[in-house]
Amino acid sequence: MNLNGAEILVRSLIDQNVDTIFGYPGGSVLFIYDALYKYQDEITHYLTSHEQGASHAADGYARATGKVGVCLATSGPGATNLVTGIATAYMDSIPMVAITGNVATSLLGKDSFQEVDIYGVTMPITKHNFIVKDIKDLASTVQKAFHIAKDGRPGPVLIDITKDVTSNHFEYSPLAPLPLEKHTDKIDTESIALAIEMINESKKPIIYGGGGIIAADAMGELEKFVEKIDAPISLSTMGLGGFPASHSHFTGMIGMHGTKASNLAVTESDLLIAVGARFSDRVVSNINRFAPKAKIIHIDIDPAEINKNVMTAVSITGDLNEVLTKLNQKMTQLSHPEWMNRIHEMKQKYKTQYKSDGKLHPRFIFDKLKEHLQPDSIIATDVGQHQMWACQQLSYENPRTLVTSGGLGTMGFGLGAAIGAQIGQPDKRVVCITGDGCFRMNNIELATAVEYDVPVIVIIFNNHVLGMVRQWQKLFYGARYSHTNLPKATDFIKLTEAYGATAYNVNTEAELESALNEAFSMRRPTVINCEIDRDEKVFPMVPPGAGIDELVME
């Protein structure tokens, strides 16, 4: 079948089981959009308000579904507008394929109109990238890109396509998805045996889990492992949902804004078992004071992560689910009653509490929100205080129920990601937790939500400041609030209604309950603007340079 390159591209996407794409048209991708028009019954395109919104929507779609998210933009500024979203996905190991158009091959390198070397620009922030200059390579490149995005440690892949490739004709032959294989070839039997020996000898083991649990679909084997070795488990931000929060062995989030029980448990432990985690600086803080009494076992699919940030006693490289399966098969049942009693004591002793003082407290907002959430409800967040409150105050029982920018910390991520998650999981409730600073960056995507009737509920924690930055200025910069006070004139209610969404302004506890009741009774785009005190802070918090056991509690 002889087709032009744009039709080969779209049919190749369909071959890779793509039925959803987020994008924004432009000159270099006109042939592609013409092909999308022809194949609109097989692949649905969502026009976002901005290319960055398209990249975040594709990312949110991938996080919520486990599929590869796909976004599309034109050359030059369209392509560069995807960069932040690509980097966000890269830092959190999210499978995504970003497709960009470029100028014709004959115009490359000549500073042509809307030309940019997006291949070069994205090289450090993609798992792999391609520039297609010959139509005969197009279908195979698409096939390879989707395989790379999902294989092993997931990540974003860029396909840049010159305009002449999209217009030229070639014989099209379908290419099925390449099979994904479990990475087991580097799972070393000797390392498994050493790990088991160390676990058997340990009196105070703890497990630290990250996003690799979810990527490897290792939740079931992890729960067996936790119970088999009778050890507490803490999770990074990216790991939340990878182990049920209600489980008696769960101590909460670890790190800078983790629970005191988690951080003290790591400090007191004699063995730390890291599963699908990378020892981020936000987890480790002062590396010289991290797990000072513990030997470390590190299990990860990516050998580049081993001994990168923290030196290990034993490492096992390979698919996490397969490694845990082998450990579970070979381990005998262990019991650590004294250690687990100590863990339960710390969990009770250091519970965070608040007293109602008539103000609208963030804790109250989350307590009331929890009354409306189901175990499979999805929380998408922006970045800042509200993000950490969402990690601390909500309980994540299932994987893919927290969609948040962990590694890059991208303000403006939340709404686009929530839209992508809701489109990917239409039967689930999706709530976007944001702050007024982040909402200023991405509220244009409300137009997308309204246009496609995507029923996301947006809750703004509006303190009229850049809350997390202000918190640091208060604690560490002598309360010199340099450019963190935000303009108060913007009316988020009028703005929301101008987009065609439903809006509620909330100043009291009673108004919040009413707004939540109404918002959850409908299925349409809704914004709830919650006015909170500008001096609300995120605690616990590990100060810069301190050990993770040196938490500031208030």
C-alpha cells in the first residue's frame, strides 16, 4: 500500500496500539494533521491550549494507565514548548513518545523559519531520540521508539520528522509492537544468596521503595516480601501507591518531608533494602548521615543507578518483580517483634495533628476530600506545599493513583496531567491539587477540559504567595520575602467561569463541605478556590545540610 509519510506515521501509531494523542498543529506537521483527520475514527486527537499542556497530558495519561503517552508538536517553538514536559517524564521514568515536525531536509542547518535542532536539544532529557530524514525509516523508527519507551526502565523518546518525509510516498507494511521481555539476564545468583544472608542476619531491616515498584508492576511480590521478612517499608514520593498505605508495616513517605517514623527508622536500621529507588537528594539529605548503621542492598533495573549516590554492600540488577519473586521463593519466614514494636510506637508517637482555629486549614481540606475519594481515585498535583500535603495527608492504596512531578518538580504540570489521566481513566475520579502560583502557569488548559468535557476537579490552595519558596525564605533567609507575594487582583472564580467551567470560592469549613458535595455530584470541569493562610507551612521538614533524622516538626 503506497502512502505518504504522514499516513504511514499515523498508521504506525495505530499499529503500536495508540488510540489517543495530545497535540497542537503547525506548518511542519500539516501533512500529519491531514492524516489524523483521515484516521479520526481510529485515533483520537486532543487539541490542548499549549504544547507544554500536551506533553503533560501525555505524561499524565501514561502515569495513570501504564501505556505510552503520545504528544505531537510542530517545529521550532512548538517543539521547544514540549521540552519541559519531556524532561519531566525523563526524570520520573515515564514512557512517552513525543513527535515533532521539522523543516524540510534541504533546509536543515540553514536557520530556516521555525527551525530548531530539537534532536540535539532533547538528547540529555530523552531515553533515546531520532530524526527521520528518509521515509523508508519512518515505520521502523516508530516501532523502535515505542519499544524503547517501555522496555526496561521506561522513559520518553523523541521522533523528529522532516516535512518532506511526511509528504513523500512509500510502500507501507504494518509492523507489530516489538515484544517486551523481562530483564533477568543480569540477576546474579550469588548476589541473591548474599542478600538473603544479610536479611537473615539483620535485626532491624527496613525497605525503601520508589517508582520502580509501579513501573515493574511489582506490588504483589513486594507485599509478600515485606510480610515475609517482617520489616517496615517507607516510600519515596514516586513510590506512593506502590504499597498499600493502610498496611501495618507502612511507615509513610521518606525524606525531606517524610514522616518522622520513616526517617528515624532508616537512621536506626541495620539493613536498608532499596527497591526500585534511586536515593534522590530529597530522600537522602546529608549523605554522611543517611542510614549510618545500615548495610545497603540495592535492587534496580538500571545498572547506572547502582552506587551512583549511595554505596551498597550488595546490588541486584534486573526486573524488580522477578528479583522479588526469586527472593520470596528462597526466603524463610522471619519475625522481628521488638523492631516492629519500635516502629509502631514511633508511628503513634509522631502522628501529625492540628487543632481547628476557625481558619481553613490544609489538613481539614484533605480530611474532607478523603470522604469523597475512592481507593482508585486519582490525585494529580502541581509542585509546592500543596504537593507535599497531598503526599502526607492522603492515603494511596493502589498504584497509578498519584500523578505528580517528582524529579523535575515542574510547576504547571498538574492540570494538563490531570486531563491526560482523566482521558486515560474515564471511569475514575481525577482531582488536581494545585496552588495559586502553579494554577497561574497552567490554567489555560481549563479550556481543553471544557472543550472535551473532561470532568477534573481542581482544588486550589490559594495563599496568594509562592508558598514553598516563602517557607524557605522564612526559615533560612531571614524572612526576606523577595518576589514571592503574588498579585491578589486575579479573580480565579471569574477566570474559571470565563473558560466555561464551574467555580466555587471557599473561605470557611462549611463552604468547603458544600463545594465538595456539589463538585462530586457532577461530572464536569470544576474549580474550588480555597483561601488559606499564607504562613501555613509543610512540616515535618529536614533543613538543608541536616540528616534525615533532624526533622523540624513545627
